[in-house]
Amino acid sequence: MGIPSFLPSILKMASENIDQLCINTIRVLAADAVQKADSGHPGAPIGLAPTAHALWSRVMNYAPSNTKWIGRDRFVLSNGHACALQYSMLHLTGVLSIEDMKQFRQLNSRTPGHPEANYTPGIEVSTGPLGQGISNAVGLAMAESHLAATYNRPGFNLFDNYTFVVCGDGCLQEGVSSESSSLAGHLGLGKLIVLYDDNNITIDGQTHLSFTEDVPARYRAYGWHTITVENGNNDIDAIVKAIEEAKKVTDKPSIISIKTVIGFGSIKAGSADVHGSPLGLEGVKALKVTFGFNPEESFVVPQKVHDFYGQFKTRGAESEAKWNAMFAEYAKQYPKEHAELVARLNVEFPADYQSKLPVYKVTDKADATRNFSGVILNALADQIPALMGGSADLTPSNKTGLKKSKDFQKDCPEGRYIRFGVREHGMAAIGNGLNAYGAIIPFTATFFNFIEYCFPAVRLSALSHHQQLFIMTHDSIGLGEDGPTHQAVEAMALVRATPGIVDLRPADGNETVGSYIAALEHKHGPSVLALTRQNVPHLAASSAQNTLKGAYVVHDASDPDLVFVASGSEVSIAIEAAKLLANLKVRVVSMPSWFLFDRQSIEYKRSVIPVGVPTISVEALSVNGWERFSHRSIGMRTFGASAPDKALYDFFGFTPAKIADKSIKMIEQIREGMKETGASRAPVLPVHFATL
């Protein structure tokens, strides 16, 4: 192995300087973890070791003994592929064990291949899909600003933390980061500090292949403060000085471009080869020689490093104790605010909140479910201060404006309504950050077709168990003249296919009430409310409580010959179709939520959708997935069209007469199939069995 020219000075610094010894330890520990897994990304962790050490040893306020302490600074590793770095820091500070490090990327370990929130202690948000973390961090910073403005009092700075982000070139190339960074600049989030690993390398090679813009200039245009550190490989003092400078700029977020060499000190330093592949056994040994470690030993942390980082556990416990004492005194002086905040932190609602929501009668005026939604959202917001959110420049259409709240703005952080602008993806990712902070239940709104703009963040919301209410209006071909570009025929199939999302497509006012209750009570994951633009009548048999079961009978006949299962705006149409089938006994089931119905007992499911009875689904959306609940489907197999909603419903066959006519033909098909197999009843459906 050749001796790098900088080796003597590095070794001398390590022997004399605990900072350098810690930095070198982080480098080799991360390399060991990746090598043992034979999988991962060693380059960024090695290059970012000085930045991480600066944050954890000189900058951040945190408590390793309680990684959920509300007063902590937040750290987000936006370039989540570099997670061996964050896991190394969590080990050195006593959160993870050395065995956790050895199990990097293994089944059921606490050190998965990318950081996962609500799984590994010390991880604020799930990152890896690039651009998500920095966008989540905007939400974290907004949450701190809002809660500070709402609850801090003279002498009681309950909320006074910074949000620190480490990101790479990839995060800043993703469009979602541009959306969220633009909004952060507009809002002047002075406690958001991004440390940009400016190493000029992506997977394909040098950044000059595809990314030559002036990043600091772009961020200055967004309204950010920018700083550059020329030597991020060794100059920890310069990194700390830059962070301290950023803290002094209170009216703008800051981005610090830290010039580093990816894989610094390794045989692959400065190349794309070190980005996403282990160094190899010989490469790891060479790295250890370079940084003064025994090349034959692995996962070694010098006692001096253990002792150095051990102090932060004590220091963090002291900080938390001081905060707790302050909060106890706050409770005495501000009992109302204290009680409200405790309820928010524990995601608790007033015991009688449901009783204060509207109850609709069949004689009430027909209206769009988006309009019912607006009434219900405001009724809930009046009772639950944790509800905070907004729309992607569609407030008049989504009906999400909060009548008793101001807008959240730079000069009004106490406001609860957020003007996200036309930034759907950023909006959803910011919503995840708002919820990850604690004490906030975010709602975000746009047209249902634009949920596909949002979906990487929606997916991470489900994966991370973040509670977020996605209020999606204009849910089907029923939106009419805007045409197929806006008619989200396939979006609900995507929502329903994603684990952990509560799908909610209410049929009327009472079901919209029930949908909001379901979304609020689903405290460990997101919900999607798909709402109509067109009017729907109130159903005689609908109720909020039945909605919570996912499906229930709204029009019945004893010993039915046929069952219609419908959702949303098609439920009332299915009821009218049933009335036209005079020679058949027809049951109509409203199914506002597959997710909720799946969680009912087998007995209940069979009581709603009886075994052996021909069952047809009716929904003006994609038919994909309905085979679990029905033998045949009346739905969309193409995109929609541009026309008034009534013309579209007639053209695509969603009128009572056309549904009745098509259902007769479908029953004939089902009976022909029964004859071929010698069956006396319609086939048993998957819904009739327990999920294996």
C-alpha cells in the first residue's frame, strides 16, 4: 500500500487532537459497516465525517438517552444513502450498539439501508429518495416556528431548536427540493440550516456531466443566506464558524456549501466508484492505515473517542432536565396553554369533538362532498388546534380555507393556514416534516389527479407512519369539462395499493364526517379523502359511524339476487339502478374505504357482501382491485373526456338505466360460468376469507 502524502500530518493531528481522532474513527467505522454488509455507500460518510463530528460535538443540542425529547435540535440526512454516517454518530453517542453497526442492511436490524423514521431511534424522517429529506426539514422548521409563536412566553422558550440538514448534489437536482426550498425562502425560516456536501460527484461521474449550475446563486434567488467552506475534509473550525454565522441570520434559511472529496483518504477518493460500492477488503485496510488504525481490526472505537462522546449523554440529559423543569413551571403559570400543548403532543382530541360535527338529513340540500369537507374541516379546526395545513394554490376549489385562522407567513408564524403555492410535491413532503416534529396534524390539498405529483412523499408518509390528511377534490370524471388531463381515473387504485393509507371516498355529507373521523383516529399513518366536484344527494341510511366500518348496507332486500358495491358519487346512482331492476331483489352497499372494511371481522364482511350472491362494483374510477369484492365491475377502463359531468356519466355508462342494463348482462355471464362449473351459487370472493 502506498503512503498518501497527507498521512504524516493526519496521524500527527490524530495523536494530538481528539477532533481528528473522532473524525478518523467515524470514517473507518462507516467503511467497516458497508464492507461487512458488502452493500452500501461509503464515499459520502467518509467525506462528511468532519461535518458530522462538528454537528454532534460542537453544535447540536440533543439527548441520546431520549431521542424523542421535544426540545432537541433536528437532524436530517437528506442524502439517506449515506446513512452509515448517521448510524456511526448514533453509535458513538450511545443510541445504537456496535452490534447494530455490524448488522447494517440486514433483516430486522436497526440499521436499514436507508434511514427509516419511527423504526431506528434518532431518525427524524425517512430519507433515501433524494430531495425528500430537505423538504421534510422545511416542514420541521415551519413546525418549530409555528409552535414557538403559539406557545412560547417571556422566560419560557419551549420551542427554540434548529433544524440541520446534510444533503448532496442529488437532493438539489430533484424538483421537490426546489419547490420546498423556494417556499422556505419565502417564509424566512431562519432556524433551517442546510449543509451541502459539495463533492462534485454523482453516480454517473463528475457533476459537470449534468449539473453545472451555481447552487449558491440559485439559493440566493430563493431568498437564502449562502456560505462556502473551502476545506470540508479537515477544517472543522471553518465548518463550525460557518454554522455560527448562519445562526446569526435569523430572517433567512442558510445553505453552507462544504467542499469535500468523496471517499477522502481512500484508494477510490474523488471518484464515482466510491459512491455506491464497498471499498473492498484491501481498500478498507488501506483506509485504516491512512488514518492510523490497525488494518486487521474491524469495528474498533478507541476509548478516547468513547469517552469524548460519552459526555454528550450526560450533557443531553442535563439539557432535557432543564427543559422539563421549565415546562413544569410553565404549567403553573400558563395552565391552559400547557394542557393544550400536552394534548397536542399526545395526539389527543376533546372527548366530545365528534358530537360537534354536522349531522345531515336525507332532506338536506344536495352538495359536493368537497363542500361538506370544507364545513367539517373548519368545525374540527375550531376544536383541534393541532390541525394545520393548506392547499397547493387551490384553496377556493379544495374548500380548505380556515375561517378562524390567519395564514402562516414570515410575519405571522402563529397562522395555521399554509399557502403552499403550486408546489404539490413539496407540499406533501413538507407535511411529513410538520407531523414528524410533533404536535401538528397536517392537511394538504389539491386536485386528486395531482396526488401523483405528490406520491413519492405520500408513499413515505405511509412508510414512516406519519399522520397526514391528503384532501383530494375533483375525484373522478365527474369534474367534467377539464377533461382527462384532470380526471384521476387511476389515482385511487394507486392509493389503495399502497400499504398503510386509509382510502376514503365518501358518498354524502354523513360519510364525509365519518371520513374525517377515520382520518383523525388513524394516528400512525396518512389518509386520502377523495371528494367530488359535483353535487350528491344525502342517503337515507348513511351515517358517520357506519363509515368507520368501511362498508355497510344503504339499500337492502331480503335474500338478495344481486349486490351492488359502490363508492362516492356512484352510491346514489347504484340505488336508483337497483330500483329499476324490479324483477330482482337488489342490495346496495356503500364502500367508502377498502382499508377500513378489510379490518372488519369475516362475519361482518359476509353479512354485508353475502357469499354466493352475484356482486357488481360500481365506481367511476379504474376497476383494478375490485375483483377482491365483486364478480364483475362497472368502472373506467379508459381515460375520461372533456364534457359536462352529466354527459360524461351517460357516455361512460354511469346512469341508473345503463347500470341496470349492464348488470343484467353481467348476471347472465356469472350464471353461465356457474353452469360450466356445475356450481349452484356465485363464486366465493377473496373478501369472504381471512387475509393470509
